[in-house]
Amino acid sequence: MAMGPVGLGLVDCHCHLSAPDFNSDLDAVLEKAKKANVMALVAVAEHAGEFERIMQLSERYTGFILPCLGVHPVQELSPEKPRSVTLKDLDVALPIIENYKDRLLAIGEVGLDFSPRFAGTDEEKEEQRQVLIRQVQLAKRLNVPLNVHSRSAGRPTINLLREQGAEQVLLHAFDGRPSVAMEGVRAGYYFSIPPSIVRSGQLMLFRSHLFKANSLLSKKQKLVKQLPLSSICLETDSPALGPEKLTRNEPCNISISAEFIAQVKGISVEEVQEVTTQNALKLFPRLRYLLQK
């Protein structure tokens, strides 16, 4: 595949292709993505139970699905009982990650989630921090980036990453304040924007052409306005974070993110697509190599 600056496809920098939502029609979903000019899908894990599935998908779709293995701060091993991560969860995962270390694009999805229903105590927050610290150290040792979750924990996450010396970082679907995000920008981190960015309350401002003034923008939309394009990547977080609530999201929707970013910044969609793909190639050093396999 030619890897020059012109004619590159899009990179979905964060999606969950091992989710049960895609069990029945993944081939069709991937075909739609290819038709939507997606050239690479960065598949992230949340727990050790997904690792084998993600690696199998990366083998079956070599050079298209690129694997990340990591332990998420919230463990939803059963839908009824999501809970905060423990060091025991990490202990189960680490030997498997070690086994596949040479084939990984990144370590992820990792991070902090201080939503009260998951991390209501200081002990739970501290254990999340310890799990993240160990995975930051792992990523540094393997010289791969981190694909990071930071719900209700924007500043604590960025502070921890900086303290630990993490340099190759993608903060996905960041929900913190723009001023906090700019601390990440100064540290050289990237931020990926999902299609849910077009939502604002019940109004689809961008899609229904009501996008008129800053006062109409949500906090996440203001973040897009402030972030330099040189720090932005695209993601879908499929099957979550689609343009409409309660509807399965798919990688083909990544163009919605690009269109919204272009609208907010007053630039062409083509420029957004080109720069975000180049950003992904900078962020994930192994991406260029894996795409050529």
C-alpha cells in the first residue's frame, strides 16, 4: 500500500470490534468501513477475556484490524455487575499481553474512570491508578503507545500519565474541560473524536444545520474548537458513541467526526482527513509497518 501523504484512507483509532454487537455481521460492517475510505481499525480490549478474539481478528484481517490489549478501569464481565478494576484483573491479563507483545499496535484500553457508581471510594480510585501505572510502565518497556479512557477523570489521568513519563498517548472521547485537555496537548498527547460529537442534548446541531454560535456548543464540542488539528485523531468507539443514542455505532461513521471537525474549524473535510491520518501514523509508530503487511 502506498503510504505517501496523498490518497490515504481514514484511521479509526479506537473501536471495540470484539463486542458481541458485531458477532452476527462483522464482515458486512468491515466492508462498509472499507467503502467509507477507512484503511485501518484500531481494535481495543477491556479485559483479558477479549484478548484472543482481538488477536484472531487481527490475523484474519491482517493490515486492516490492528490489535491493542489492555485492562479497562471498569470491568463489565457481566452486564449486571460492572465494577472498578482490581490488580487481580491485571495479573490475569499481563501474561497474555506479554505473549503477544511483538504484534501489538498499542496497550489499551486503559485509564481511569471515576464515575461514582464505579469508583465511589478512595480505595477503588487508588487501585485504578495502580493498574494504570503498571500498564504505562508496560507500554514504555514495549515502546508502544497507550490508548486511554478518562471518564470523569480528565485531570487525574493526564497528571498520572505525565508523572509516569508517558509520551505516546491517545486520549479517547475526552470529557474533561478544554483547559485540562490543553495540558495534554502541551505534553504531546493526541485526542480522538467520536461521531457522538454531533449530539447536543436532544438536538443534532450540526446534522440539522442549527450549528450557529459558540453558545450552542456542548463542552465536548468546544473542546474540538480549541484543540489544534495537529493533536486530533478520529475514532468511533463502535459500537458505542454513535451519532444517535441507542443505535449501534460502526466504523463507517468515522466520516461524521471528520465533517463536524471541519465545520467547527472552518476548514475542508479533506484537510481534516489528511491531517488526522498523518497524526495517527505519528502516534502509532507500528501502524505504517502493519499496514504494509
